[in-house]
Amino acid sequence: MEVAEAAEPMPALATADATARVPAIAATAVAVAVMEAAVATERWDGLLQGATLATLDAANGYGQIENGALAWKDGVLAYVGARADLPGDADTLANELFECAGLVTPGLVDCHTHAVFAGNRAHEFEMRLQGATYEDIARAGGGILSTVRAVRGASEADLFDASAPRVAALLRDGVTTLEIKSGYGLDFDNERKMLRVARQLGKHFGIDVRTTYLAAHALPPEFSGDADGYIDAAIGWLPRLHAEGLVDAVDAFCEGIGFSPAQTRRMFNAARALGLPVKLHADQLSDLGGAALASGYGGLSADHIEHTSEAGVMAMRDAGTVAVLLPGAFHVLRETRLPPLDLLRAHAVPMAVASDCNPGTSPLLSLRHAMQLACTHFRLTPEEALRGATTHGARALGLQDRGVLRVGLRADFVHWRVRQPAELCYWLGGGLADGVYAGGVQRA
Ligand SMILES: [Zn+2]
């Protein structure tokens, strides 16, 4: 792509597939166009034209527009449509004009990550390859608790420095909205530290980070044998963290090796008392009725759900709860039990796809790669996977102002070096994003 009439060159957008500058036109036509533009748009901040748009602004299909144009002003999309239908000459319509081939999609929304942590668990990866299971490792005091030790031992600055490269990697592959959970601190100060770092990462990278309080992730050693006592303590920390503006939602790990449905309900009641939405790690390793439990609280999402029953799927449908599919953990753990995809489709439950970026079961640094895994393992179509990582990912975070390319929504979009939407799920790795924009500002 070549920048025409741009105030500043944007090197990341300079590619070999550039087309020519917009040809000069007659002065009178320019004057007319300028007047029209002044009336219609008061000059947009930016206008990108020539690419194929996958707007997803349609009930089915990609909402594809060939030779499209996309404009933004003050961080919001101001034009989405065919280049031929622009209300005047492109040169006069915007302060910056980008001529490009390739594909433009909404910015990707990664609605389930544990991207803030210290250390890593590569040694457990080796143990698993020697035969240990996830549950073996957890019961032996490894797993989540080894990351808890590393997080507790890290200063806030160290935790930021350890986590920033992961967020940078997700951003480089198209993520403009990122959910990050706490859950490796498991006491007030360390849960707070994690949530503060998550907020700082959003500011640092200029993307929207949504924070989720996941103190009910694992039982810390100081509460060994007293899960109810721990839940009481974690419920007590929540109002203070919420008062500091650190909590957007509340989550729990409802599982035999996590917390019981009754303990999960107590945490959710505390969230509801504060007006906070809930989501749940549900039915990953066994069916404890987690999806139905989350739906009973009007949950934003039920996540994993490999073991969810049809009753659980129907509860999700009735509550409008999104099914968040996490194929990274499925892949790494070499699980065989698939989420109930046919039931989700039959009951029209929206399906999101997320990276689940975490040190134990899904050290995955690309949401686009998660989309690929969702197609390979779960047989999602590339269209379902793209919608899952945009429109439905946004819905799983309770966000209605993004996830689709539509005038009036946030100017979060990605310019990819591919021509067809299916290529986003077809290529494994490789870094396909040419420009990643959040709120109309290029961030990668
Ligand atoms: Zn998770």
C-alpha cells in the first residue's frame, strides 16, 4: 500500500502490492467534491480504499465488499462501503488517504485470556509429554499454583514487563480488544496487582483491555482444605477492587479440581450485588451444569463447555449467553471430547473463539491461530471462526460498539495481506496483519 496525501508515512502499511495514487481530476470537480465533502464529512481523519472489506454486517456470510472504502473520524467509523459510492473525490475527503489491496476485517476481539502472569510452565509441558495429566500436575501442587508463586514473587513492574510481549504478539496478529483475567494472585494485593497490570497494558498498547476478576480460579495454599473460607475472603476483596475501577466482570473455575457450583453461585451473587456481569469456566473436564449455572445469572458467556449437555445449551440460548470455544487448551491437552457444536448451531447459540492465552494449557499468542485450531479441531467454518473472533467475541464481553464494520461503531479494524477471508483460518502462523487500528489509530 502507498500513502497518498498523508501527513505522516506509516511504514507498516507499505507493501509491494501498492496501486497507483488516485489520478488528478479537473479543478472544478475538485471544488465541488470539496464542498460535498465539507457538508458530508467535515473531512475524515483517514480513508482506506481499494481493499476487500469483510464487514460481517450481515446475518450470514462475510458481508463482503469488493474494492471497498473505509473511513474514520474521532475514532469512529464514518464510511463503510464501495469505493465507487464515496461522496466525492477521495483526495478531498480525508486528511490521510491509504490506497491498498488485501482484506480488511473488524479488529479481532480476544474475549478469554490469562495473559498477565510471571514465569512459564514449559517444564510441565515436558512432564505431560512424559505421561503426566493436567489433573496429576494440579493435584501435585503444580499447575496453576506454580504460576501463583511466580506472580506473588513478581513486582508490579516485573509483571508488566513479563506480560507485555504476549499482548504485543496478540496485537500484531490483529487483536484490538483483549480480555485479561486475574486468578494467579489469590490474595487481595496480588489479585489487585494483576488487574492493575492488565489496565496498564491497555493504556500502553492503546487497545481496550477488559478485566475479569477470577479469584475463584484455584485454592491458595494458605486456605488448603477450606475452599468455603477462601470464597468468603475472595468475595470480600471484590467490592474494594471494583471501587478502584479494576473489575469489568467476574469469572470462576467451576470444576472438580476448581470450585463447586455452590461456591460459584456465592461468588456470582456477590458480583450481581455490585451490578457486575459474570462468565464461567464451565464443563471443561466434566459436566457440573456450569453452562446452565452461568446462564441462570444472565452470564455473558460460558467458556470451554466441552462436556455441556443439551439442557445446558438450551439454557444458554434462553439467556443469550455466548459459547466461548477455546481450541488452544483442547489442542495442547489433546482432548478428545468436542464441545456440543451441532447443538450450539441447532439452538442458534452464538459461538466465540478465544486464545485462552495462559501458561499451563494454552500458551497461544495468536487469536488468528486459535481460529485456525477452531476450524481444524471443532470443524468451525472460517466464517464462523471469524465471526467468533470479532462479533461474538465482542458480545461475550458485553460490547456492542465493535466486532462489525459499520458506520458509528469503533474504528477498530485490521488490514491483512490476504485476499479472501478464509485465508485467515487457512494459513498457520506467518504474521498476516499489515496494519492493526484501534480507535482509528494504527497500533501495529
Ligand atoms: Zn481460562
